[in-house]
Amino acid sequence: MADRESEKLRTLRHLGQALEGQPPRLQLTVADDALETPAGRALTLTLGRLLPRICPRISFTGPTAACPLHLRPLLGADEFSPETMAALAEMIWDGEFDTSDAASEITISVGGVGGVGGDVGVGVDGRGAAVAALGKVVPIEQPTAVFGAMSAAALACTQVTPLVYPEIFAGRRVPRARLEEGPFGGALDPIRPVTLDRPIVAGVGAVGCAFIYALIVAQAKGNVVLLDPDTVGDTNLMRYVLFDDRHLGQEKVRAAKDIVSASGLDLAVETSAQVVKEYLQEHPSERERMTLLISAVDTYEARRELAGELPREVLNAGTAASDFTVSRHGFGDGLACLACLYPPRAIDTDLDAVAGRELGLEKVDVAEMRRRRSGLTKEQLRTIARHRREPKESHFAYEGEPLDSFYRKVVCGTTPVDTPRGEAVAPLAQGSALAGFLLARGLADEDPPFRKLRMDFMTGAVPERQQRSNPTARPRCRYCARRAMRDTHSAKWAERAKAS
């Protein structure tokens, strides 16, 4: 398939060509007792869904154990075993996945006690912290710490990536990566269950998928509304931890709802294949009841537009090339609203103009293509390649793809790295995954001490690169600096409080 071939060239195959060889073979070894606890099962499953997005050659070894009902849609089987893990990997991406216990170049051990943990040991310590360590066994000491387990899987992938691609990520690892707290403080696993009071989720992309995945693993309850106009394509599978081959061609919101429904959880999902603005125009009553908006959109402009809808609170996450941000936003309370955190700049005040400049297309044409979601033609792709000083056929595999999707992948949605033969694009799904996991964790915080977390996920130096803060409002924010907007927001929620 054209999309699959295109994605290979951007990621795994491209890296292999750039490095003049195949990636080494990984072996994921699960300790005999690891699947006896919720944390061990969450850790094993999450590694099984992330590692094939890093390396296309993996052997799986470990015990066989029943899979709980809520995890079966994610595993694609009724029991954990080396065979079902290999089958899961094949559903995620093309590669060589088997159950051989022959020697591999890189070994990853899940849980265990004592001894040598292979190249990377991963587990959850007695405080519920996520831990990934080089050359050490890391036991699973907190059996119910599923957020610690999911985060540990992402940290393990951060540790593994430099081992798989040492020519690219040389020096980007630490002996031990550990994450102990939630995004806004407190323990990594919340004290109370995650319960959703019908928030609206904007975006079921890489971060949004990880958010929904975490809700399932944590057995969240309540109600949620999912909004996204796109469908699942081959080019999504490298980054979307929730989806695999079974979901290709489906609407993202429908695929996510079906997975949640199959999990048997007490979590009701409403969906719409629309962006937030369109959804609120068609459902004006939703605008008045939108207590919490969860933002997992791709662009600064889209985040500012969400802020303009004036929900009571916004929970936000977004990724960049090597880090991500998770943040909470009130409105008019002296701290940064969502628009304050992503202020307009000359370079991005008009996305149509920016995309036009970077792709070599006219602004008016970009605006029309984005409005109609029409697919790129070969002539347009040839123009883009010429403008970017690339071979004229560089992007032909993207023929028919909407411009927004193409722009995110080719211009702003990649992590470029230097290789001996030029630039390649690294497959780093763990960054978006960890952002989404922590976004879900942030739901459990009612009055957190911090409002913003920024974290580096490339270097593995996670504890050293965390930055928590409470950013203040910007005096020129287009929303919360305007008295009229603050008054409208106060009146809206004051009236709602009186009514209740």
C-alpha cells in the first residue's frame, strides 16, 4: 500500500538505509510473575504496543496468563503469551516478530528479582514510580500502579531507542530513568479512580489515542465526548498507540469508541467526526455546559481557538520534536489561559500563509484545500518538492492526502536526526504516548500545586529535564486580557452555578 510504503521510507526503512544496515533484533522477556498483577499486565501490553513502532525485529518470551476483559481489545487475544504478543506486533507494523529465545543483540526485561536485567530492565518501584534502568533488573513492587507501568514502558522505549540506533542517538541515554509524580504533582498513580464528567476531547491523534488508551488500562468510568474528523490510515500507525491494522479506514472517533465498548468498562463514549467549532455550532447547548475541554490538537492556532470557546477549564497536551507539554488552564484567574501559553507570533498568526511559505503554495490555494480537505495532486507535490529543494518525486506517495495531514507529517510532525548519510526521521511514538498517559492522569487532580509540565522524552534524562511551573497570564493575551471576555466567562459560569 502506498501509505505504508511512504511511512516506511520516513521511518524504519529510511533509518536502515541511512545507516546502511538493519536495526538489531530485540528480545522482550517477561518475568514469570509479571503477568500476575495489573501493573505487570499494563507494562507488558504497553511495551508490546510501543516497541514495534521503534524496531521491526523483535522476539517475545515469557509466561502465559489470562488477559482481563478490559485489556483484550488492546491485546487482540484472550491471554498473554509470546505468541499473542508476536501476533499483536504484526497487527501494528510490518516486521520480523517471533517467539525465539535465541540470542538477540538487545534484551529488555519486564520485572523480575535479582540478577542481571539485560540491556534495559523496566518495572515499578515501591513508591509507584516508573523506572527503566540499563543493565539492571527492575521489579514490579506496586502491583496496582498502572500509570506507573504505562509510563515505565514509555521510559523503556526512550532507553531502548539509542541502543537500536546508536549512530543517531549517541550520548542520549542515562543509566536510570525514573518518573515519580503526576504531571501537576502528587503520586504518579492517583489515589482515587479516574472518573470523567463528560469532558469534550478535541483530537484523537497520537496524544488523544494515548489518552484513551490510558483510560482503558486504568478502567476509568463516566462519560466522554470524542471529536475528530479524520480516519485511521497507514501513516498513523507509527505514532498511535491505540490503533493497529484492525482499525484502518475507520473514523478515528468510531474506532476509539468501539475499542472502549469492547473493553466492557462503565465508560460511555459519544462521538462526532467534527472539529470543536463545527460541533458547537451544530450543538449550541454544548457550549453552555462545556465544563472541561481536553485539548489534544496539533497546532498553536487550534489551541487558541479552543481557548476562545471559554470552557470552565482546559486540560491540554502537545508534543514537539523532543519534548511535550501537559497543562491545565482556568480563565481570568491571574494564571495563563490556554491562549496565554500559545501566544500568536508573526510566524504563525496565519497558518494558511505559513503553510504556503513553507510548501511553496499560494495562500489562497492552501486556505481552499484546508477548507475542503481536498487531496494533494502530483503537480502540487512536485511544486512542494521543488520549493523544498528535494527530488521531484519525493512526496508522490502522499498523493490524495489532505494538506493538513501532509503538513503535520512532513513539515512539523517529525523528529529529524542526522546520520552519516544525511537526515532521517526517528520513530518516537513514546513521546506522544507518555504525554497522553499523563494527560489522562491529570484528570484526577482537583486542585494541583502546578499548572504546567514540560518534559524531554528524547534524552532519557527525564527527571533532570522536567520543568513544572505556574505561568502567569500574558497582559496582551487576546482572550483573558480582554475585560469583555473575562466578563462573559464569569457571567456564563456564574449563571450555571446559580442554576445548579
